[in-house]
Amino acid sequence: MRIRLSLNESPFQPSPKAVELASKYAPLSNRYDVAELRESLISELSRYSKVESEMIEIYPGSSYCIVLFLIYAKITGLPLVVPFPTFHVLHQLANSYEIAVKAVELKGKEFILNSEELLKLSEGSIVYLSNPNNPTSDLLIEDEDLISKIASKSKLVLLDEAYFEFSGKTFYNLAYEHDNLVVLRTLSKAFNIAGVRLGYSISSKKAKEIFNKLRVGYEIPIMSQAMALGALKDIDYMRKTVNSIILLRDETRKRLLELGIWSPRSRTNFLFLELPMKCVDVKREIERSNIEVLCLSDMLEFKGRFENWMRVSIGNEEHMNLFVEKIQQVLS
Ligand SMILES: Cc1ncc(COP(=O)(O)O)c(C=O)c1O
């Protein structure tokens, strides 16, 4: 059995309520969409997010919204400002779509954002921010004023809060003040349903329209909507799983720090580790025990950078014990 710690998935199964609703709606799959189901899902998301239903939009995975965002960047030709490093999918797609990127290099071993530089570049640009940031794991921005200033200067901001339940920090309220701010979330991480592919955004109607004009419609399977609705109806289960991942994450980080492996504070379901040797060499060794991890240096976009850095997702206790044990063996 492979232990996949490379995709920031949850080690927990979906809530039984999600599975229950999937079987309830399965017989309706002769249709493209079930209006009442979609409405219930949006209303549940609006309740959970504490915003009106009109501010919510759903996507087949939040990465689908990132794709729309990049298509928008391509069509408009507006400069795209991103921290470096950030979510590798964004770097890869921007590269494939030949979008010119203005990168704001994160500084030091804690990957601190230069807010002055970001603000300067935001003028007339479109901005992607992952907060907390993948792969560096901590929040990039904790100051509401800064987000507000960025939104005031730029044309469009995609604020990716994929790990919101792990960080407890959100700026969704700023979507009321700034009609160009889109807060992006996903049910893939905290809600334990990555394979359902359900992401959502919180924004003004105007910002929703920007993306909706670029999509085909009916892209979210009825079964996915049903499972997402079921997962949202079991907030207690979500909180329980998030809390246990957070506990295990902090314990794993502590053990690794004791071994001399640096890791910035994490507000996500993964750790970013600086190893005393090349990530690819450690990865090759621990793969023998069927453990999969992510090395940034494996990707073209990071070639020659972050050679010693590894991103590892928090699995279950057994996975993490095995991971620490193997790392210890390889490094000794
Ligand atoms: C920052 C960030 N945004 C978006 C995603 C994609 O999530 P989804 O499964 O909703 O497409 C991920 C997944 O790892 C992520 O780390």
C-alpha cells in the first residue's frame, strides 16, 4: 500500500453523511444538474462562510477557478503578480499559458513576504496570493489593511484560502469592500473530500461574472454536489479531523526540529522541510518504504532552487511515525 504524502490530501475518509447523500442523489444522475441540490449546496456554503448566497460560486475543485483566473490573465494581458514560491500548479500553468509573471521573492527560512514590493507591483496588475502559502506552509499575510491596499491598487485579486480551516484566518469580509477580491476555498482538505472536486469562492457578483463568462456550465457532477452537501452537514466531523491533523502536524514538526531539520511554522496540513541533503536523494530512499513526498526541485519551474526542501503532507499517526523513522535512517 502506497503512503501518499505528496498531495496534501486528508488521511481521513469522507463523513458518512457525504456518502449517504451521494447514494440518495445517484438515481437523479440522468440529469446534468438538480436545481434544488445546487441551491441547497450554495445555501449551506453561504451559512458556513457567513455570507449571502449571492456571494458564493462553486467550481469542480478550486484549481478550476485558478485556471479561469489564468485564462483571464491571458485574455486581458494584465501583468500577473505572485509570491515565489507559491502553489506549483499556478507557476506551471502560467508557464504553459505563456503568461508573464512578476514574482515577489519570499525571504529567508521563514519565507517572509516583502509587502512594499508586492504593493508596488500590484498597481494595475492581477494578483494571486495563497494564504497560508503552499509550499511554505505559514500565513503570508495576517494584516487586513495590507490585503485591502493590494485590492485597491490591483485589477483583480485571487486570495486562495485552501487551508483556511487549518489557519483559522480569513479575509472573506473584505469581499464586501472590494468587488475585485475573490476569496477561494476548497472542500478537498479540511472536509476530507479531495476526490469529490469541489471548490468555492466568496466574492462580489461582478467578480463572479468575470469567471463565469469563461466556463461551460454544468461542470460539477451531481454526485460531487451531493457529497459536498453531506460533508458540510457534518461540521463536527470536519473539526475533529482538522484538530487531529493539527496536533499530529505540530508533534511531527517538533520531532523533526529535534533531529535538526528546519521547518517553518505551518498553518496547513503539511510541512515544508529543509533537509541537510538533496530532497531527491532522500525521496528516492524513502520511496523504498512506499512513502511518496514532494520535491520542488523535481519541477521545471523550481529547477536549481529549493534543492534541499521537501513538502510532506500530514497523514495518520502510523504514516508520520514511519516517515520520521525513515528520514532519520536516511540522514544518519
Ligand atoms: C493553495 C492551493 N490551492 C488550491 C489547491 C487545489 O485544491 P482543489 O482540490 O480544490 O483543486 C491546492 C491543493 O493542493 C492548494 O494547495
